[in-house]
Amino acid sequence: MIDTRTHGIIDYVTGVLLIIAPYLFGFATGGVEQWLPQVIGVAIIAMSLITRYELSAAKVIPLKVHLGADIGSGILLAVSPWLFGFAALIWWPHLLVGLMEIVVASMTRRSTEAAPRSE
């Protein structure tokens, strides 16, 4: 399981990566292949700032809502190259990061309380 602090770090890194990925990987065309990951990246950072976990600025939304949104945006990002018809141009970053979002959200502990230590 992934603890919530680690999840928060992954969120911020993923958000920044999604914002800059079109420039890093050469798909900054102004189309949906560029703006969709950037919008999702901004949303991940914004949601992270207001989630009830260690690395947020304002603890407004429950962690379960955050994780559900992560899974939803991960699915959208993963299928977007085929859904929006740009797979011939670029598909692998969208699929890879989308699947990563789903896996990380699915593996994150649902509570911000520390896990019991085994002795």
C-alpha cells in the first residue's frame, strides 16, 4: 500500500509532469493531445492542495473523493489518444501516466492515519 504522504508527493510530481510533457515529448500542437494532459495536471495539483491529507494547503475534500477523481482522470487520460483520435501522433505518455494514476490511486491507503507497525 502507498501511504497518503507518498501519494501526495506523487500527485504534485505527476501534475507538473503532465503540464510540461507536451513540450518535453514534442506534442505541443495546441490540440487535445496537448491541452488534455495539461488540464488534468493542473486539476491534480489543485485537488491535491485541497484534499484532506498531509501535503494539502486546505483540507476540504475527502481522500476517497480525491482517489475517485484520480481513477476517473487516469481512465480518461489512458483512453484519450483513441477517444479523441490522436493516437497516430502520440499515445504512450497518455496511456502510461493514465494507467499509473489508476494504479497509484488503487494502491493508496484510504486513511491518513499511520499504518500499524509490525514488531
